[in-house]
Amino acid sequence: MTQCVHRVLYLSVLVAFAACNAPPVPLDDIIIEKTFVPEQCGRAVKVGDYVRYHYNGMFPDGKKFDSSYDRGSTYNVYVGKKQLIEGMDRALVGMCVNERRLVKIPPQLAYGKQGYGDIIPPDSILHFDVLLLDVWNPEDGVQINTYYTPPICSRKVEVSDYVRYHYNGTLLDGTLFDSSHTRLRTYDTYVGIGWLIAGMDQGLLGMCVGERRIITMPPSLGYGENGDGSDIPGQASLVFDVVLLDLHNPRDSITVTNQQVPEPCTRKTVAGDFVRYHYNGSLLDGTFFDSSYSRNRTYDTYVGRGYVIAGMDEGLIGVCIGERRTITIPPHLAYGEEGTGTKIPGSAVLVFDVHIIDFHNPSDSTEITVTYKPEVCDKQTKKGDFVKYHYNASLMDGSCDFYQNSANQVVPGMEDGLKDMCVGERRHLVIPPHLGYGEMGVTDEVPGSAVLLFDIELMEVEEGLPEGYMFIWNEDVSPDLFTEMDVDQNKQVEPSEFTDYIMRQVTEGKGRLAPGFDPYRIIDNMFSNQDRNGDGKITEAEFKLKADEAAAHDEL
């Protein structure tokens, strides 16, 4: 009994020993273990595809016999065309980019009974840890996936257009090889004339400004068999995530859109006019770069004379006061290839939303429109008359009311507008700035170079004095004028005597002072003119009437 037990134990040990040293169980077919599957698989390997993959090749005991990683280069090959051992040809089919598989291949689907030199013994089972990095087919063209389209697309990229765009460039496995974003500047180029790799030349066609798309291209349309020599390996598919920021053609002129023209429009700008306008300036993708509104003042300039960029010079011709328009200007009519440095990049299309506030021409005179004239008009105003009138004053856009500087002094254009007017008459005046408040305007009231509007109604008229006179006699002058002034008979007239005498003549209706002025200031001025030596007194020798003066001046 004991002998039988020992025999059983001995046989068990032999069986166990034999099992540990037995050759691996033969495989009938390849075995595939998917060790990592990406969430998205846009494309799976098919027979005839070209693939790039990394691998570690091992025997079942884990001993490595080959590795693409050690060589620092992917393995690149067509699938299903007998360029690989049969097991690998089959194992790669159905793989996705970034998928990882552990593939076990029996000898009959690998190197069989011959093995491979000193590296792989005969009848070896091979294990491959495979990571797929790229897949494409010789029949592939450019693939475009548009994932954002702007709501308004007035124009699309065509052959020979010049574009500015941002991009991220990756390999098919997501490895970043280049980005315009990291350089903080767009990529600027012509499209469709060979300045770009063929795939990008094709992929940009038909894009709208603001559109975003993924452009995927096979190596034949990218950098081909050799890559770019640094970051892009040979035979690599390329993926560009592109956003188009700008688009123009060298043949472009300005375009005018969104016109809002007021009615009526009695006059439009011509070359040589001086224009005041507000604007918002942006790039074609909507990036803001400047605004007159933010400075709280209009931009004021001559048009058609080269004072502004050529596109704006052209775009401001033929506009009405109050008009709004959008002017789109290609770079060759704006700031060209250089841009302005910080705000406007080179080769940028500019978009200006413009509101015309007013304009005039240096040759303009006051424009007078009679809105009401009484049936009876016995007397019309003339130069020197003192008038009283009501007025409403505003700017051309109606943006503000303002006051005239004083009751006795008006702008030259108002003087023109008040001439030959009847009491009760009403007029509408348009006064250009050179006849108004000029380039400086009035602080906090009237902007510089502003056209003024006045609606006036004449209320009263007091006849003025002849030009050059501040006082006139209504009757013959007394031959004893000096003696009458010299009340204390001391042969000299004091300021008080002079003032009292003149005021008495005015009160009694014998004389008249210029209307609308301070009478005492007029009298002081008259006294100073008679006081030849400036000693504060007038002697009989100094005293003269205006008619006796060699040179005319405002006095008696």
C-alpha cells in the first residue's frame, strides 16, 4: 500500500515537471487584446490603407526582440499587401488611431519553421504591443469638418484671395507640431496659387470669416515622404484646426453697406469738403481697434485730399449729413502689409461704422431760408442797427442747443443772416464754422469746426449810427459846445462834466448814442479820444468835432 502511494506521488511530480518544461501550446490563429480603445474612432484601418505605428516585439516569456521605439521611428507600411507577416497584416485591420493592442501571432502566421536569422527562432510565437498613430489611403483627399459657421457669410474664400487665419497643427494622433496662437500672430498668405501645402490650399477654399473647420490631409497633400525635417515625420497625415479671421483680394475696392440715408438729403459730400463724423473701427472678424465715441469727440478732416487713408477718403464721398454707413476697406487702401503695429495687424481688412455729423466747404457762405415774412414790411435791418430777436440754436445733427457768446456780439454768419430782415420775419440759418465759432468752437458747448443751425425771429429794431460813429447829433451842433460843457468855466472839461453833458443831450433828444452798448463806456471812450495828452482833462485846444478830424475815429 505504501509502495503504491509513493508511485502515485512520483508520477504526479513527473507530470508537473513535464508541464513546466513543455513547449507553449500552439495557437491556431492570432489573439488580439485591446488594451486601450479611444473614445472616438473616426476611421478604422482597412486593407490597402497606409499606417504608421509604434510597437514592441516580444516572445511569450517577455523577452524583447525588436522595438520601433528603440529606433526612434514609427513603422510605416501598407496593410494587407503582404509587406508584413500575415499575422500583423490581419491584426492591424480595424484599429483606430491611438488604439493599443497586444497581438499574439502563431508561428505559421509569423516566421514559421525558418524563423528569422539569429533574432527569431523557428516556430516562435510572437507578441506585439502595437500603438497606431496614423492611417490614410492613397485615394484620400482633403477632409473638411466645419464645426462653426457664422450666421452671416457675405463672402467665401476663392482662389487668389489673401487670407489671415489662426491654426493649431497636429498629427493624426493629436501630437501638436505647430500653432499660430503660440506665436501670437496670424498666418497670412494667398490661397490657391501654391504658397501653401496642397491640402491647405484646398482646405481653405469656401471658408467664411469667423468660420472654424478641421482640415485633415494625407501626406501626399502635406509634407510627403520626407516630412518637414523636424516636427512632422515622413508619411504623416496632418490635421489643422483653423479659424479664418480675414479675407480680401488684391483687386478689391471699398464696399459700402448698411446705408441709412436721411430724408431729405439736400447735399452730399464732394472732394474738398470738411467732414465731422463718428466711427467705430474693427477688423473683419469683429475685433475692435478704435472709436471716436470713446474719445467723446468727432473725427474732423477734409475728404478727397489725402488727409485720411485712401479707403476712407473714398468712402466719405457722396454722404449726407446724418447718414450712417459701413465702409469695408481692403489693406492696400488702408494700412497695407505693415499695419499700425499694436492695434491693426499687417494686411488687415478694416471695417468702419460711420455716422456723418456735419460737413461744409471752406467756400460756403451763410445759407438763409426765409420761413415766414410778414405782409407789411416798412423797414428792413441794415448794418449798424440794434436788433432784438429770439433764436433756437443747434448743431447739424440736433445733438445740442447752445447760447451765443453775448447779446451784443454775434458770429459773422449771424450778422449776415440778420441783414435785410423785417420785424416779425422768421429765418433758418446754416452757418459754416469759419463764419461761426471756427476750429476751436466753444468749450463744453460747440465742438470745433461745427456747422451751426439757427432758427431766428426778429422782434425789434433800433436804428443804428453811421459806420464809425458812437454818438451823433440829432440837430445842429451848438457853436459854444466847449463852453456849455465847461460848467465851472475853468477852461477845461472834467470827465464828470463831459459825461453829464452828453447824457443830457441824449435825454433831451438832441443827440444819440450807438444802441446796444453801455452808454458810459461809450462816453469814456469819447472823452479819451478828446483828451489828447492823456492828463484826464480836455482843453479847448484839444477839443475837436469829428468833422474836423484828419483821421476818423469814434467820437463827437
